[in-house]
Amino acid sequence: MYLKMLFVTFANSESLLAIAGILTIILSFVLLGKYTLLLREDVENDDGFIRPDSINLSKSPKNITSPYSLEKVQLGLWTVVISCSYLYLSLFKGDCSETEINQTALVLLGIFSCTAVTSKIIDKREIKDQRPRHQNTPSLGFFTDILSDDLGISIHRFQHVVWTMVGVSIYLYKIGEIKTGCGLPELSDTLLMLMGISSAIFVAIRSRENEAEGTPKTGVPNYTPAAAPAPAIHPYQPPAAVQTPPVHTSSGGNAFYG
């Protein structure tokens, strides 16, 4: 009986179209992320990395070794989650054209779009300055790449990933709780603020990950502390002659007594 109801539920054309659309989005995201530079870091023109103009989707390249980018992964993840949720609600639950503007979806895409754009600007500046960048090293695996900076696994990247997973989990749970209607779920202002602060912390520290060796953390480029002035050296002066008082001596006896 239950299987019959399940078959009737998913047998209509709208349901099949929703399933096909959701699967297409998810598979495209996974395959393009693995076999193209969609989710990879920007690297310099090194021979060890495959460039975008050399990618052929009809052939699976075997030498993409550039590491995964945390900001690109997060932007792509939220794009997939929100688009699939909208497609699911629109074709399963009702007409989404009659719903109000969803604030949460706009804020989420705004936060992670700004994070990705800012990181892109940082990457371009570092590549132009020809700095040594930890992004120019080969990939060490998906999770190691997105959690690591120039010193290894880092707390600012870890907290950014944690808050992203918390937001995605709650968002998908609220999607599953919707029985009728096409309104996308709203997350609490507190959670949105926390994710915004998390992104700001990530970008702030991300901008200093590839500081040139020996550059002090002063925020002033090419800053060199001023040396203390050397003490003045005066020309040599000989010591003053010591004057001795005159000594009166008498010779030949006392003239008074003659």
C-alpha cells in the first residue's frame, strides 16, 4: 500500500521533471567540480597545472592538480541547495510565483558571493605581485585543501566550514518540514549574522595567508623599522695640563740673619 502511494506521488510529470532537474544540478556540480577548474584555486601559469583553455569536457583530464577553493565550494554548495530547493517546492508543493521575496536566500547568496569576489581580488593581487602562494602547491585532497592555509589546518577555515554545514543542515531540515506551499524557509537572524561574521573573519585572515617572508604584520607594505641614532663621536681632545703651585726654596742660609 505504501509503495503504491509512493508510486502515485512520483508518477506525475511535474514530479519526474523535478527529480530530473535536481539530479542534473547535483551531478553537474559534482562532475564539473572534479574534472574542471570550477571549484579549484587560481594558480600561476605553471606547467604542472592544467589551464582553463586546455580543458575538454568530452575527455576526462587526468592532471588537474590545483587545490580546491573553500570560497568557490561554499558558493557552489549554496547555489545547488537553494536552486534544488526552489525546484522541489515549485514542482512538488505549489506555484512559487505567488510567494514573497525570500530574505534568507538573498542574504545567503549575497554573503558567499561577496566572499568569493573578495577572495578573487586577493588572488589576482597576489599573482600580480608574484608572491609565493600555498595555492600553487598540488592538491592534497578535498578536505585538506579547503581547511588548510600556508601553515596547515587553520582555525579560521575550520570555523567557516562548520557554520556553513550548520546553515545547510538547518535549511534542508526546514525544506523537509514544508507540507504545502512554495515558500523557501527562513533562517533566524542570529544564524545569518553568525555566518556573516564567519565569512568576514575568513576573508580578513585569508588576505594575510600569503604574506611575503620577513614582512612585519603592521599593515604597511615594505615597512622597515628605523634604526636608533648612533651616539655622537667628538674629536679627541688632550687632557688639560695640571698646573703645580711654585715652590720657594732658599739657598745659602737665611738672608735676614746674614
